[in-house]
Amino acid sequence: MDYIFAFDVSNEAVVSGFLQSACDALKSILYGSSDASGANLIPPAFPPSLRIAIITFDTAIHFYDLSVRFHTSFSTISQLNGP
């Protein structure tokens, strides 16, 4: 199964802390989390073979394809209005 995550990266999202919270949550889901002693609090929820794409948006839309191991492709669409 494939997953696409979308994040608002506008200045408001950054200043409010919403973007940081969303990124922390995604990191915890993908890689799990542990406490200071190293004990696993949340195990990773996705298998390594999972295909993931991330979309970020503000005044443009940015696509990140994370499915290729050790190589991330990136595309931008900057004209959101018009033909």
C-alpha cells in the first residue's frame, strides 16, 4: 500500500507550531519513538518496503517521492491559478 502525506508549510503553520507537530507525529509513526533510556514507547508502524510521498504547500505545491531508496525526487508547481 502507498501513502501520501500533505503538510501546510505556510508561515502561519510554522509560527503556530502546527508544522512541527505534524512532522514529529509522522516521524514517530514511521520510525517509532523511545524514551531517554532507549526503551521503545511506540514501535514503527510501517514496513520498510512501504512507498511514501509527501506534499507540502504554501504559495506553491511541492511533491517529494520517498519511494526510491537513498534518492529523493522533488517537483514544484508554482502557478496554482490559471491555465
